[in-house]
Amino acid sequence: MSNSVSLHRILKATPEKVFRAFTQASAIASWLPPYGFICTVDHLKAEKGGTFKMAFENFSTGNSHSFGGTYIEFKPGELLKYTDKFDDPNLPGEMTTSVSLRQTIAGTEIKILQEGIPAAIPAEMCYLGWQESLEKLAKLVEPVIPDA
């Protein structure tokens, strides 16, 4: 049976700004890893058919997990769908993550579905990690800071 998580939020930012946070290496490194982890992005080519490679390092232990994937759907400001595969053979399989964005009166509705999470990763822990990541995402995209 495949582990999956589904998340839903409203962010007080435009879909374009939220989309940019998912497709810019420096932005992803700042918000995607849950608290206590550091992200290093090896490469990221955000376009349909483009690939990415990154690693999350546990800051407490120094252990890291590298993973990468391919963008299979890419509609700026609306939809991202990509695969993820861990390099660790103990975390087999390929995950698929879909991120849909929709402009609302309050900002951007974001829906995330991550499927095919390796059995060794409890879905509940993945869900908690995503909640932390989305909290960090909100702190990145919601402030409007003008250039002085």
C-alpha cells in the first residue's frame, strides 16, 4: 500500500510568488526542509522535463538524504507535478508530488498531494514535515518588502 499525504492552505501572496518559491533553488533551500534540516540544492531546472537534485541534512546528526526528480507538469502560477526518488536504496520507489495553485480573494489556495512515499517513512511524519515546511513557506512569501 502506498503512503500519501494531502495538504491544503491559503497563503496571503500571489500565485506567481508562491510558484517562484517552488521553482527557485535559493527559495526552496530556505523553506522546504523541515525545522532542524538544511537543504543543499545541487541543481534545479524548473521546466517541463527539467530535473532537480538536492539533499536534506539533519543538523543534529550530520546525516543526509539526497534525492532528485523530474518535472512532469509545469504551468507557471498554476501547477507543478514532479517525481522524487531517494538515492538511499533503503528508501525505494518513486514519489509523485502535485502542487496546484489558485488565486482567491484571500490570496493563493495551495493544494499538495504527495503519493508513493516509501514505506520506511511513516505518512504521519511526512505530514508533520510538510506542515513545518508550509509554515516556513508562508513566512517567505507573505511579507511584502519593498526595495528602499
